Amino acid sequence: MDIRWDILAEYAPFFAKGTLLTIGLSIASIIIGCLLGLFIGLGKLTKNKWIAFPFNCYITFFRGTPLLVQILLVHFGLVPLFVGETNGIIAAITALSLNSAAYVAEIFRGGIQSIDKGQMEAARSLGMNHVQAMRFVILPQAFKRMIPPLGNEFIVLIKDSSLAAIIAVKELMYWGQAMQGQYYRAWEPYITAALIYLVLTFSLSLLLSRLERRLATE
Amino acid sequence: MITVKNLKKSFGSNEVLKDINVTVKPKEVVVVIGPSGSGKSTFLRCINLLETITDGHILIEGIDITDKKTDINKIRTDVGMVFQQFNLFPHKTVIQNIMLAPMKVKNVPNEKARAKAIELLRKVGLEDKAEAYPDSLSGGQKQRVAIARALAMEPKIMLFDEPTSALDPEMVGEVLEVMKDLAKEGMTMVVVTHEMGFAKEVGDRVIFMDGGLIVEENIPDELFDHPQEERTKAFLSKVL
């Protein structure tokens, strides 16, 4: 198997641009997804069944339907409805955020519920109100336990952002496909893209394991 | 100081407390004993509303805490609680555990809270553990920190929910010692315990509960030496 280094050199700047956009899409979606996910997770935790119901529906829908379908729905349906025209980047970030919020919500819920209820009782018995007890006692402990599953979710999100190529968002995978289309070569574009994704996800997992070690209390 | 009137508590259809009436005077040490499942822990947890009560009234210093208008968080700052499982905050050091509530609830400035925490740690004999995390402490040390943490709010009443039941036998003494000191200083205390020696020595009054009812209450010597009720006799013959 010979490798055509010349076409790789030609596409290098496009891969660089695509990688930056992939990173941008991922960071934006992680941040929005986390905020939305925390909100939905807390909503699902409320004791009132009627309040929890819509949050349950949200999670069921976004976990139970393919991300590709969600991206197409947002791109051709939701975004034109609000903006008047399609916009790939907005659609990609919206779909990825909405999707990951459902998973993040479950991670938050699990993390909070995993904390022994004696912690809440101790905090309340000292005179803290529910919000103070959550903020100073429950969430800091829950957050530590949420890092590994959140790390998983972020890695999945980085990889899933490649689906945005379908709606012509010029991220990493888009350029991989463009290169394949132009030269009818499989190995060069796809191995290059795969390696770049690997570098991104591996860096993220290193970062998270460092964070986890810093938060250790022993 | 504490007045409990016709207190009833049910979990679903299971009635755990059936009409409890108790009065605790200032500086009094009341010890609650009874077989497991008798409702004594639930009774204690009702006093600071960690359990929502089904019926009846609880007055603390004349304020009805079962009234919906009462700010329960305010009441709880006056009622310290020590748990069987310690419930220290594992993500905070010993001194942070003690300082957290005074700083967040009472807005005590950092230095003042720290000075108070160190004073309390000295009192429970653990000033050298200030910067340690709870996981590195023994059970007895954890419980002493938990007592210091409750005292940091300067409560008027202390509730103890089987404070030595989760401890190895050799550590029970150090915790009871701290509680004895507290009683000597005049703290109003309600103690649920299986330590009959402590009940006899420190208690001003002993309440024997069984089946969600107060079966008998008396000064320790009378209750232990001349129990009136058959159920009390049966229980004491098993534990003494």
C-alpha cells in the first residue's frame, strides 16, 4: 500500500480548520449540554410527579431516537422555524447539546442520588436550607463521582460531532469525505481523521483523570 | 424547653409512634432506651423535624415547630444532632466540617469560626486532627468531630441518635466521656442509646419505649432497680 503524501499535504490546512471546528462544536455542546442537563436532572429529581413528567419525556425522547435523526430534524425543521433559514453550525450545536443534555441529566441524577442521605440530614440538622445543603455538601461530592461518566459522555460527544458532516458543517469528517470524493482514496482521509479524533479524545481523558486525582481526598 | 404533645408518626400504614407526650426541662439529660423498632430513633428525629410528623405538636422553647409558619432552619440552629453513622462531610477536612455551618448559616467570619472550631477540637481532644480528612479518622474520632460540629452552632439542645452504636467497643468510652462533660456543663440533652451504664450515670430521667409508646419513665435508679411494667422488666433482664 502506497501512501499519497502529496494529497495529504494539500488537505492538511483543511484538516486543521476542520479540527478547530470540531473542537469548537464539541466545547459549545458540552457546555450547553451540561447546563441544560443539570436543569433537566434536577427537574427529574423533584418529588412532584407532574413536574418531573416533562423532564422524563425529554430524556426518553433524546435517548431513544438516533442522533442522526435529531440532527436532520433540527437542521431542516427546528432551525429554519426560528432563524428562517438553515444554518449547519447552529443546527449541529443545538442537536448535539439537546442530545447530550439527556445523558448528562441522568449522570447528574445518578451522582446526586448516590450520595448517602445522611449527608443531607446532617447538613439540614445544622440549620442549612435545602439549597445550601445541595451547594456546599451534596453537589461537591456528587460532582466527584460524576467525572468518570461525564468524561465518557464528552468523548462520545466529540465522536458524534462527526455526524454534522451530513448537514455540510465543515468540521473534520466533512474534509475527510471531501478528500475521499476528490481522489477516490480511502486510507489517507479516513485514517487521518481517525487519528485526529483519537488525539482529541485521548487528550480529554488525560485531562479528566488529572482533575479526578486533584479532587481526591486521601 | 422541649414539649412533645400527642405526637403520632406513621410510615404509610405502619404506625411507628402512637401518642407520645414528653417534656424536657432546661439542663436535663433524658435518655431514651428500648428494643430496636420501638420508635425511639424516629421520636428523636421528629424533634428537629428530620421526619415529618403525622399528628401532634412539638414545642421548642415555646415555639411550635410543627406550625407551617415556623422557620425550621432557624430552630435547627438551636438543636444540634449527632447521628449513629457520624455523617461527617467526607470532602472537607475536620476543621472545615466544623466551620461550614457557622459560616454559611450564621455568617460568622472565617477567623472567628476557625478559632471556635479549634477551641471545640481541643474540647473533644482532637486539635491535632484539624487538617485531616474524615476518612483517615477512627470511628470514635469521627463521632467526636461530629459532636464538635454540632456544638459549633452553639445549640441549646443536643440530640444524640445512638451515638456509640456504630463504634468498636474500645472507642465507646471516649465518645461517652465527651457526652458526660457536655452534660456536666449543663447542656440539655436527649440521648437514644443502648449504653445502660451511661443512662444510669448521666441521665436525669430514663424513658423506656416499646411499640411506639412510652411504657415507663423514671429517674434512672428507680427505673433500673424497680421497674413497674412487665415489658420494662423483660427488656432490662435481656440487656443488663
